[in-house]
Amino acid sequence: MATSSGSSLRENTNYTRLCRLVIDIGSRVLRGVLDGHLHPPADLQRHLNSPGINSILKTLRSKRVLNTQQWDKLYPPAPGVPSSTTFDITLLFLLLRNTCGLTPPTTGWDAAPLPTNKSTVADLIRVKRCRNEIICHKSAAELSNTDFENHWAEIGAALTRLGGLQYGPEIQRLKIESVDPENEAYLNVLIQSWEEGEDKLLDAIRGEFNKLKIQHSAIFEEFKEEIKAEIKCEQQESFCTLPQKPSHDVVHRHDEVSMTLDEIRRLKAMICLEIERERERCGRLSRFRRPIHDLN
């Protein structure tokens, strides 16, 4: 009968192997998919500098979907040129989703695709969801044998369809080879950096939300004062002539208030989503960072 510590070690190893499948092989596969959308791959710089793509990426940066480190990889200072070899799986998926004209399935970019959907986009979503939900937002750095086999079968098949049959032997070898402590240490640092980036994004969203609340309060107070002035003027008809419709300034303020409220609702929804993700991954890092010598 397996001991509790032996079972835990096995589940930790399952988790580490799945991380390597997604991060190591997955990054190379997605890089090949991205390069395949450029004709030839040397056109990456031209692709990123095209007005339409550049505008999309600037918008993503303004919304903090793209961070400074990622932006510098896309647009390095001269004489540097961008290279997909420097992009991690997160940036590769972002570029594929937003700059390559791919059409999402009927289930959308975020929901799990139907099992019968074996399209390129559906397989990209499968890899992305595994990265997000299993690797980054799992509450513990472990996978049962059953979960491991299920995830490995799904992601291994998706990567083979995306990258070609030549990845099959490498995927199978990775599944059974011993875990290298240096690889796990590297994965530890990488996943921590992802989480820190998501923490910064959450803080930025909260900051924007607070600024919008202040802005909304100021606009609303100003709006109320203008309405009061209109009412006062109406009550003094003998001294002023009111227009038949609200003044342009009042209408403009009303539009500002409406737009600000819409933005606050959007940010509140984003915060709720990020907080729920934080709850799901609570405690994972403390269980993942065990001594390296435990991995044999």
C-alpha cells in the first residue's frame, strides 16, 4: 500500500509533468502556429507595426492586458527586432487571439470548447484553459493520477494536432521520464512570476476603479448643481428665458455620468472575476515550494 507521502509526491510529480507539457512543448507549438500565420515568419516586425495590429496592441496595453515586459518584447528599442522565440505561452496566445484573424467557436474564447470540436482555435483554447485553470489557479500543486491522465490525453492530443505528429514521441517521453529538480525550480519561478503579474493587474484594476469612483462623484455633484441652476432659473421666469430643452452642458454631463457608470460596472465585474481566481489558487504556492530534494 502506498504511503501518504508517497502518494503526495506522485501527485506533485503529475503536476510538474503537466506544467512542462504546457509550458515547454506548448510554447513551441503555439510559436509554430503564430509563425505559420506570418508569410514568412520574418514578417513578424511588419505584422506588429501594421496600423491595425499596432492599434489593437496599444489598446490592450492601455487596459493593462499587456504589461511593460511583454510590450518591450513586441517593440524592443532599436536596433532590436521582435522574435517569437522570446515570447512565452501567454504572449503567444494573446497574439494569436487578437492579431491573427482567428474566429472563436460558438462557445467563445473563454469557455471549454465542445469535445467534438477539434479545430485549431478550439485546441488553442484547450491549452490556454489548462495553463490558466490547472497550472496557475489550482489550489494545490498536485494532480491525482486520474486527473493527470485525463488532462494529459486532452492536451497531448491538442498539441499534436496543432504542431504535427512529430511532437507525439516527445510528449510520450515527457510523460514517463524522471523529473529534473532544475526544471521544477525553473517552473516554480516562472509560475510565481505569472501570479505576481496577475496580482499587479488586479491592483491596477482596483486603482482604476477607485479613480473612476472619485471621478463619478465629482461629475455627479457638478451635474446636480447644474440641474439645480436650471430649476432655479425656471422658478424665476420673469428674469430669464429658459430653452425648451435641457442645455447642451446638462446633456453632456448626463452622458459623462452614464459612461462613467458603465465603466465602473465593467471594472467591478473584472474585480469580482479576479478575486474569485485568487480564492481558487489560495495556498497553492506554499504547497508547491517544497525542498528540491523531495523530487526523485
